[in-house]
Amino acid sequence: MSSKNVKQISEWFIYPHHASEESKKPFYLTPNDLALLSVHYIQRGLLFTKPPEAILDQKNFTNSLLEGLKQSLSIALVHFYPLAGRLVTKKSEDPALYLVYVDCNNSPGAKFMYATLDMSISDILSPTDVPLVVQSFFDHDRAVNHDGHFMSLVTIQVTELVDGIFIGLSMNHCLGDGTSFWHFFNIWSEIFQAQAQGGHSNFVATISRPPVLKRWFPDGHGPIISLPFKHSDEFIGRFEAPPLRERMFHFSAESLAKLKAKANAESDTTKISSFQALSALLWRSITRARCQPPDQGTSCRLAANSRARLDPPLSGDYFGNSIYPISSKMVPAGELLEHGLGWAAWKLHEAVVNHNDKVIREHTNAWLESPVVYQVSVFEPSSVTIGSSPRFNMYGTEFGMGKAVALRSGYAHKFSGKVSSYEGRKEGSIDMEVCLLPDAMSALECDKEFMEFVSVSHY
């Protein structure tokens, strides 16, 4: 299986079907966007089973699918026009200026690729660990967002397997967070479905959730935010992960209910959510699997959506970055493991509750006083970082092929202790993608407390 590689067949650049007046203006980046210039693109994709018509006429099915995807993408880009642009930097010394923004007017457009792989769905989903070949289902391998000056800001790669289709989307993280990523993916699928059901292929003008492209800046700031640099070498870092094992762990709705009940009972409360309990389980189990010294500090970070926490709140359809890495307090590993699940879950609950408008604005204002560009390499190696969210509508993205059989991700943002949370295929379930050093992963697989709650996946 390791000898089989993804073979790229074709490549296109897709323009918006038509250019709006707004798309001809610079699209400015906010502090939350600019801080991500040195981290990776977001890479997520869905694996579909080929429908029966693909068996009857393989060539016609593939050609029809690709044409439908390209046409609907062109229309989706009218609504999400920044994704068809490129990053541009304007610099001057007097006055001092280092301005990065999106030029939507002078760009080759979004990238669309078609590739093949002589493997089956079973070859991808059956192994215990996620096969490395999955990383080849995405463009922008190891690229950082600043590379959007000369690379597409979004690429769709359609990889055809023997019995399946993988649609991988790679999006520049400076343009949006996970909420924005899945918003675009969902709407693109919605337009595709409307076309397939008889909608005019060129004029699907109405969509269910138009993106809110008006930028959010703190009072008195924006739209031009100048960075305190003279050259990108001052803030761009290239991160290479050590050899990791990557596994998907499935948690059924029933298992999550038991986990939540256990955490709340131990803390004598009813306020701990299923996700907080699950995050606490992973934090404790990974810390134990690493065999960390009892006095070594550890924390658990969660990527929190700030849209509804601002006052006034941002629209849920705000297109951009509105996330904040909330964190539990650093505690000694020994103390974390001496206490039970409920104790750890309550620490996370407190961190979530305390993430409010005041904290968000204080963090943003501090960044404006001393701008910093985040680096993937600075994550604390003794801690756990949980990204993405099971709240995203992942399996509602169908492209006429029915519900996907699985979700997978690329190389981006993976380091020891990185966990990504996904909506499970079965309603109410959650999948957790865990990346660990090999020895730690082996220990996690033997951890009784952890494996007690892991469910059998039927993918």
C-alpha cells in the first residue's frame, strides 16, 4: 500500500462567475487574521462512496462531477470572493508601513485539481493509523499562510479512488477559521445540489447563509493594520513535525452521555458539557501516556469561537477569524492525575465560562500594542491542544453523492499532543483525531480509563 501514490491528472484555476464591485477593493485583514501569517493552511476533506451510476459509466460520472464542482465553485466564489484572491504586501519606511491584505482583483483565482489513486476506501479507513497517503489528498503541503502571496488562497483537490471520491479543501487560515471554512464548504455543496436538481447552472443567486464579509476591528482601529516588520523573514517560521502516529478515536452519543454524567457527578454539578468532559479525558489520558514527571506543568487548550461572546455579538456567518485559544490553568502533571475526571473537566469549564467580551478585547488590544505572529513550533510539548469543533456541519456537505463515509485532514497543524475534534457520522457522536509520538500513542491505546469510553467505529 505504501508504494501507491496519488497521481495528479489535471489542474484548473477558477474565477468567480462575475466580479462584484466590493471584490474590486482591497480586502483588509484584522488582528486575528494577521496573527496567523506563519501557521498552516486549514486542510479538511470528505471521503464519499461512488454512487451506482459511477459503476455503470465511470468516465461520464467523473467528467460530470468535475464540471459540476467547477461550475458551482465559480458561483460560490462570487459570494466568498476573497478566496479567489492573493495576498499582497505594501511596504514603506517613511511612514513605517508593512501592510498585508488580499487583492481580489489581480489573481489567477482559486485552484482546482483532479487526481487519482489506485486504492480503495477500505485501504484508507481500515488501518489503525491514518495512512500517510491521506496527506497527498490536499494541496499546500507544509505551506504557511504567508505563502498566499504566490499560492492560491483556496485549493480543491478531487482524488478519485477505486470505489470512492475524496474532496479535499485547503484554505488559507488568514482568510478564516474553522467556522468560515465549513461555511464555505457547506454553501459550495448547497449550490452544487441546487444545480444538480435543475437550478440554472450560472445564476444561483441566492444562498441560505450569505457570508458577512465586513471586517471586525476593535473601536478606533482598522481597516489598515501595519505590522512592525521590515521583512517576512522576521516573522515566518517553517515547522516540521517529528514522526507521529495519527489515530481517529470514535465516541458514540451513549459513551459521551456516560462521560458527561461521570464528570458532573465527581464535581457535584450539572454544568460540565459532554465536550468538556471528553476534552478532560484526553488531557488526563495523554498526560498519563507520556509518563510526564509529576512536577512538570501541563495545560489543555481549546479553540473557542468568539463570535457570540463579543458584545455586541458578531454574526455566526462572519467570514474571518474569530477564535481564541482558551486554556486551563497550568497544573503539575501529578496533580492532574491524582484528581479525577471531574476535577479536570471543571478546570476546562471555568476556562470556557471566563472567555467573554472583556477578555477578547483585552487580548486584541494587547496584540495591537505589540503585534505578534504565531508559530506552530511554540506549542507547549507537555500540554494538549484541541482544535476544530464537532459543532461544524461536516456531514451535511454531500455534493450529490450522499453522506460522506469519513472525514480526514492533511499535514497541517500536527504536532505531539494535537487533537482535532470532528462531528461523528452518526448523530450525537464525536470523532477525535489524535497525534502523538509513537510510544505515547501505544500507551494511550492501553489506557483503561480512556479506552473504556472509546466506541467501535462502523466506517
